[in-house]
Amino acid sequence: MSNVSSLGLSAANNEFTKDVYQHLAANTPHNAIISPCGLHMVLGLTSYGAAGSTADAMMKGLRIKHSETLLKDYKDIIEQLSKSPELKMANTIYFAQDVQLNPIYQSQAVEYFNSELSKTDFTKPETAAKEMNKWVSNHTNGKIKRLVQSESITRDTKLVLINAIHFKGKWSTPFRTKCTKDGPFYRDEINSVQVPMMHTTRKFFIYQETGDDGFKVLELPYGTKKEERRFSMHVFLPNKRTGLATLEKKLFQSDESFADKFGKIANG
């Protein structure tokens, strides 16, 4: 693994996204929502507290290599994201009362990952879970109230690291509520469910056919002002109702990196 720059960290996160998605697609029969950026962030924070073969394995999985540059890249990303009014990101470390964190690690966690540090009594699982869930709720505008289950905490628990992300953005071009109509959403070739669907005929979005790849891509930017448009939603739609598996293969299973492939799609 070579050293990473800011672009390298972004590419590492994209490749990590591909790895996580492939695992979920193979092992999750239902719909799934994930935040690869948050997961990469908190695992990156964890990796700096690891050593030896554990640290090596984590760096390999995250596609990173520990360095001062990498720490600064994490810090830059957190600072850039924190400037957005739509997105809030926070990290925290809860550690057992009999644990002494390495001072260097504490410094890195606070300075580069903007992490909070809290000693917690894990011998009282319900109290510890309540404390952590309160933190999560406070950092997600009350949207996530019970992330940590008390049953998952035991007397052997020494460390819990949490990343919380809350995003609430307005599309650059909102849909008109009065144009919402029920329509069929197809789960497969035959089965469908009626759901409220937004409609518009205005050409304010970026739309692209992918030719022989067999799917379409729609980009919906967020931000009411041009200089605020830092985020976008990308919707991938297979041309065939049974085309999801093919779409996933095209995106995630080629030799071309996910970052390069997605960049070509997103940028036309």
C-alpha cells in the first residue's frame, strides 16, 4: 500500500464502499441503508489505536496506510463537511473505567477525528447504553434513539467507538407536492407495490443513459444556491426490472476501480 493524499483517501473510501456493498448484497436479502463514509471514519479512528497484525489487517481493509498525511486528510474531510448546514458528523469513544488510553492516541482522536472521549461504567450495561444512545440522539436530531443495545454490552467490554451522521438537505429544485401521484414500484419482473411518486417535467436534473451498460443515472443536487451545492443524490435505475444484479456487477465487479467508474458516470 502506498501513502495516501486527500484524493487517495477519497478513492480509498470509494473502494471500501464497494467492498461493503458487495458483502451486504451477498448476505442481506432485504433493503439496506449504509453510510460508508461514517463507517470508514470510525474504523479509521479505531485502526490508529491498533498495532501489529490487527492494524495491518484494518489498514488493508480500509485501503489506507497510517501516516501524518492521512491524519490531516481525515481532519480536512471532517472540517469541510462540518461547514455544510445540511450535514452533521460526530465521533466519540467510550472506554471502560479501568482502561488507560494511550496519550498519543487520545491526542490523535481529538485533533484529527474531532472525537469526544468518555469514561463509562460498562458493568452497568443499561446505564452505559442509555448514555451512549443519548449522545447518538443528540447528534442525529433525535432521528436515531436506540443504536446501542444493552444486551451487547458485557463486563468484558472495554471500548465502544461511535460515528453519527445526520443529513437533511433541500434539493436545488424541489418537486411540487401537488404533482405527487401513486404509482407501481416493481420489486421484480412481476411483483409491485403502490407508492407515492414524485413527478416533474422540468429539466433541472442531470440525467444520463449509460449505453450498453443497461441502466440510467439521475443526479439530484442539494443546495439552494450554486455555491452550496456540495451534495447530490444519484439514482441508478436498471433498464430491465430484473436488471439489478447486472447493474451491481457493472458497478462493483469490474477491474476498473469504483471511484473511476462512478466518476465517469456522475460526470458524464
